[in-house]
Amino acid sequence: RAIESTAVSRLFEITWKSYIAYAVRNESYANPDKPEDVESGRLAVVYSKSRFLEYVAIDTFACEMHPGPFRHIGVNCLNHVVDVASTELPTVRLLRAPIPA
């Protein structure tokens, strides 16, 4: 069944100070990475190894020396998967708390 955002849903803002690369994929076509490559998380995932990190290594000059060690954070949403390569974890801010029923 569909997941609906309503007035009683929590609302978050996720921001990065800087990033190396990001991509947004339609979740219907997203091919997930292997579970053993997941460092932590389920809906917001930190990957220790991924095809997105391989792409960033091939398509950019980012490396361990510059800008420094970086990781892949994947945000799995209802209709999209957002992949971000960054040297920092994002800041997560709760914009709307759930209203008790």
C-alpha cells in the first residue's frame, strides 16, 4: 500500500555542507548494493563499498588525499533513491514532529 505523508507525519531536512557527487534514481529501477557492503542503516544507509563509489572514483579526481576519505550515503525513499558521496555525514533536522493520536 502507498506511504502517505500527512500532517501527523514527521518531516526531516537532510543537508550536507559539501559533497563530491550525488545522484537521484527512480526506486523502481534502482539496483540495490549487496547487504554485506552496508556499514549501517536501512532507509538512510552508509555504504563501505558500492557501485556509486566506484563510479565516483572513475568519473572524478576525488580520492583519499583530496578531498579526503569519503563515503556513500544512500537515502531510500518511496519513489527515489538519493546517493551522495561526501567526506562528511549529513546534518539531519526534524522540521515537524509527529502529532500524538
